[in-house]
Amino acid sequence: MAVTDIESLRDAFRDAMASVCTPVAVITAMDGQRPHGTTVSAFASLSMSPPSLLVSLDRGSDLLAIIRSAGSFGVNVLGHDQSPLAACFARKGRDKFADVEWSLAGGVPRLTGAAGWFACDVAQAVEAADHVVVIGEVRVVESRSTAPLTYHDRTFGTHQILG
């Protein structure tokens, strides 16, 4: 039976999207000398020419305002053993970096030990519903081979390679 009333539709949509396995990353940016970041599961590669990716941030996000002002951002793709980092950056508050090892690289905060790291310049910001899709042109990238941190059924986890 199809759900059509708006509240039921939102609930059904939220539940259906919880069944989709997504990668987890911490998006970072600098506000002057202060690092900021937030956990996201809505990011993806976009183009190979030029190398570009996209990330979706809530319109009211403090980080979005900082990214727009700075014109650059970092994408720290988390590995399977980094769920504490994901939880740390998913919470509200200003001191998310207090107990986190990080460095400034390519002008953006880079989390120590991240499985993948991208430094991006903002190429475009597209308003869509209650979010903004930020398109970043990648200018620096590094990665290491490790199992990813994923988000599925409202839980952090990883995947298993079947042989």
C-alpha cells in the first residue's frame, strides 16, 4: 500500500533510506584558525574530468556557512575502526576537535588515520530541498586500502568481502 500523507511519507522514506548502506566521512573546513567538521553519509564521486565529488549539507549547517566563506573543504573518508570519530563529529557542539588528532593539509583539516582524504575547492553549491549539494573540485587526494566504515540501519559497521 502506497503512503501518501506527508508525515507518513517522511517516516516511510526515513525507514527505507536506513536500509541503504552508505559510506561515512567527516567533512572539514577552517574558520580562520579554528577547524570545524561534521559527519556525513551523503557524499559521492561526481566526475573524473576534472576530479570532482559532492557532499550534501543541511541548509542550516554551521559548517556549510564556513565552507561557503572559505571556498574549500576536506573530505575524510573513515575506515572500519573509526566509528568513534564518526560519533564525535555527528554530535552538536564547537569542540569536536578537542581530543582528535588532525593536521592542516591543503588548507583544510585532515583527520589522522582517515582511510581516504580529499582537499577540495568549492566549484558550485546547488540548493535542493532543505539541503545544499556542494560540488568540490579535488586538488589533493590520498588513500589507503582498508575496510570502510559504513552506515546501515542507523548503525555504524563495515562490509564483508564474500569469496
